[in-house]
Amino acid sequence: MNYTIKELELNSRPRERLKKYGSNVLSDEELIAILLRTGTKDNNAKSLAESILQKVGGVTNFNTTSLND
């Protein structure tokens, strides 16, 4: 099911969780979603962040991943 971040409850949205709890409690997916700011017409920012993490093999592999990847 495709949904927008605005359709999530307030305390489930990445930005609101960051403001309320701080970055320590957010997942890598949520932090990347915040950096992305927006998704595509097919994927919200959180889904897009999850896809990116899967493609690069996790956040620890970002330093060896090129922008083209």
C-alpha cells in the first residue's frame, strides 16, 4: 500500500519523532527519509530511504557508494 507521510499518525512521522525524541531513537531509514525530505510519486520518503538502504547494503556502506549508485 502506498501512503504519504502525512497519512501517518503524528508520533509516527520521522520529523516529528526527531523533534520530540531526538536523533538517537530514530532508525537509519527515518534519518535518511528526513534528509530526502520527499519521496516520489510511487514511494514516500520513508519507503525510498528503505530502498536505498537495501540497495547499498546498509548505512555503513554509504562511504563506498557512489552518487551514480
